[in-house]
Amino acid sequence: MKAFAALLERLVFTPARTTKLALLRDWIATQPDPDRGIGLAAITGELSFSTAKAGLLRALAAERTDPVLFAWSYDYVGDLAETVSLIWPARAGVNAAPPSLAAVAEALATATKADLPGIVASWLDALDASSRLALLKLITGGLRVGVSARLAKVALAEHFARPVDEIEEAWPAVDPPYLPLFRWLEGAGPQPRAADAPVLRPLMLANPLEEGELAVLDPASYRAEWKWDGIRVQLVATRLGQRIWSRGGEDITRAFPEVAGAMEGLHAVLDGELLVIRNGVVAPFSDLQQRLNRKSVGPKLLRDYPCAVRLYDILFEGEEDLRGLPFDARRARLEAWIDRFRPERMDLSALVPFASWDELSRLRDGAREAAIEGLMLKRADSPYLAGRPKGPWFKWKRDPLTIDAVLMYAQRGHGKRSSFYSDYTFGLWRADGELVPVGKAYFGFTDQELAWLDRWIRNNTVNRFGPVREVEKALVLEIAFDAAQLSTRHKSGVALRFPRISRIRSDKPAAEADALDTLLRLVENRPDRPSGSAVAVREGAWPRRST
């Protein structure tokens, strides 16, 4: 556990990607199996333990510490695992050896709920404060050290001098602690293969289009598509089954049975956008949110929020791997595939014709009215490459909206932000003079601005509710967001899409912040807006499979 604790601590305080890669390579090179695989799975979020919950840690701490002291400590530290690790009292006579990472993982996976408290307490007794923190983060799954599965695969590729694409292909075929993967990389076994299993294939991602980049690109070399406001998914249909994978690698098949059912009998791997669709028109993202994060759905949700996938690309057709083909060739294969099978709950995302960047820019300006996020630019000769290569694909999102809002509440962050108040609730004025919360923001500010905000919050706190501080209604923040949508779940009646802090308006009096009515006029799904858009209607209704 000590080596794992040291790795976590260095990763938390290391923002540089190259340094994180060096730390991961060192972990891979120096740690024995199965510890190194368990560590990689833990820091990339691919390891979880259902029997251990935050309530267990609270209960253990309550048995060993004064409850008032613990409450004050938790309020000051702001993070449960860190508080328990620091306040945990040493027990006289304890001389047990610290557990290994493998022993901890095995016990967490196999121990009964009744036995777990005693096991965890014995571990905490045997560890120092740093290792206790690593243990508790492992238990709760709250590592947050800035390491993605992709970064871990790059570290493996660099250490073993293998192409990262080969590791991407082998990854879905193994589970933590990845022993067959390491045997292959060390030349002691064959490359793990998923064979015909419906596993996730590595996705290709786009880079944001930066200012000035468009001027050096040749419009004739690129194809344009609308960037639909849903969630990116990969549909995998093989003879062994069908799966719907989210961009983050989560299996969401059970939550969208109507889409999974439309995949039966097909044999392909498809890339597209999951959307709520009614009469050929894409619904706002807030409608799709009604279907997200559910293990199963009932008839009412299926009826009221019907989902389908607008297809962008085809990666496999049958057993044939199409990813090495140029985009134009894959597009032709996708069009032919759709014409041949005409699958339910799927259609083709139309290309946007244009002759110049100026013409395309004018079309992009109308994206907000059509409830579209913006445009995708894809080079015509680009193969389908895993990760985010620079140059082949760009996302050209519409400009954000902004409001001036008043800071109302603040809460401590997590990880390296656990000592700062970095989660902010902000509000707007109603006509009757009441300030109502309209959203939360967690990013958009620099380290210097975070320090300034933290000091301001501490100096202007008027009330406390556990880890949350209520502040004087005196600081205005300029909030940028992608869209506003009606919501019955919020007191204000409106929800913001991707809110972030754009600027601290310490120069502006709180009384001059925006009114709630100003935000409501920006809502995309207002009843008084037209029910469709020219862009959405041109896509046409969903094709049905012929019978």
C-alpha cells in the first residue's frame, strides 16, 4: 500500500502529462503482479467495490473519535477520506504488517458486509496517514488523480515499446489485474483478443478548433457534419450479442432497450450520437437526461422519450475492419450499409455542403436556433484513429451564452482542491426581488482566481450547512454556458448546460446582476418556440426496416 500511496500523492500534485506518464511507467516497471494491474485499474476508474460505502467510513470514525471533533475536522478538511485518514487514532499494541494492494482488493471483493468493518479497521490500524488515505480512496472509488484509461495505455505502450493501437485492441479482452495483457507485453503469451464479443473499440475524438486554425486549413480537404447535442455512443452488434457503449466505456445497453432491439440481426460496429427524437426532430438534451443514468426504463419513459442513434461512422462491417480506410470511403460504406439494412432507430447524420469557410461559418451561426452544438470538421482522407490525434478531426462549437449571476453558496472541492472552496452555486434575481439558484460551476477559473475566490468566501461567510458555506450576496460571476433548458427539477425552473465561470465581476454590484427572466428568454425548449428547425427537418424522419 505504501508504494500505491506514494503514486497517488505524486499524481495528485502533478498536472503535467509527461510527468504522469513517467510515474505510470515507473509503476509498471517496478511493481509485481497483480499489484501493478490493480493499481492501474484503480487510478483509471475501472475498479469498484460495491460493499464498501462512505457510510462505513463515517461509522468507523464515529467509534474511534469524538463526534464533535470529527464534524469540525470534516468541515475544515472538506474530504471524508482525508479527514478519517488524518484523525484515525493509533491503537496500542497493534503490530500487524501493512496489507498489500492485492490483499486489499481481494478482501474488498470477497468479504461479507458484516465482516468488512472489522477488516477495514484493522487495515487503518496498520497503516500510516498517507497509506490510510490511499486505502480509503481505493475503497470509495474517489481517486481523481487525472489519469484516464487512455493515458495508462500510452504508458504501457511506451514502457513495452508497443503500438498503443495494439494495446487498445487487447484491453477489452482482459479484466483487472490484466495478467494476460502483461504476459503478452512481456513476450510470454499471445495477444489477448476479444474475438467476436461485443466489446468497445477505441473511439476517435476531435480537437477543439482554435482561433486562427481555420485560416490554414483547406476547405476542399474537409467534410462537415452537424454536432448533435446528445451523447456519443458506439453500437456493437455481433453474433454473440449487442451492446451500446458510452464514450466513457460504460455499458448502457439496458437503459436503451429500443435501440438494442434494433441492433438484433446486424453485424457491425457503428459510431453515432444517441438522441431523443420525435417526428424526425431532435429534442433538447434535457429530454435525453430523463433517460440517462438508469439501469432500466419503464413503458412511460420509452413512450415519452423515444431514443435513436444518428450515425456518423462505421468501424466494422461483419468481420471486416474498416478503420484504416479514408473517411470518404467509410462514409460511402456507411451509406450503402444503411440503404441495405434500413435499421430501425438509426439514420445517417447528413454532411453539410459548403464551398468556403465563410459559408460554413454562416451556417454555424444558425446552429443555436436549431438546437445543435455546432459543427464537426473531418479530413476526407483521415483513417479512424484511436484517441485524439491532432489535425484529422475538429469540433467547431457554437459560441457560448453568458449571464451575470450572484454567488450564493460554496463547497470544498476534492483531491488537490480539497483545501479550497471551488464548487460554486450561483443565482439570478426574480421579479419579486428573491435570489434563486440557477446552477453550479466547478471550473473555468485560474489557480490565482481560485485562491482569490477562496479568500473572499472565507471572509464573507454568513451561514454554514455542513460542508457548505452560505456567503453574502455581494459577488457577481460571469457564467458561460452552452444552453438553457426548462426543468421542473430546479426551483428556478431552468437548467444550464455545461456552466463555467468566465470572469469574476468584482466591479459589478450584485443588484445589477441579471434577472431570471433574462435567462428564461434564452431557453431552447420554451413552449413558444417553433417545434422544429430547418436543419433538423432536413435530416428527415427515422427510416423503418422493411417488413
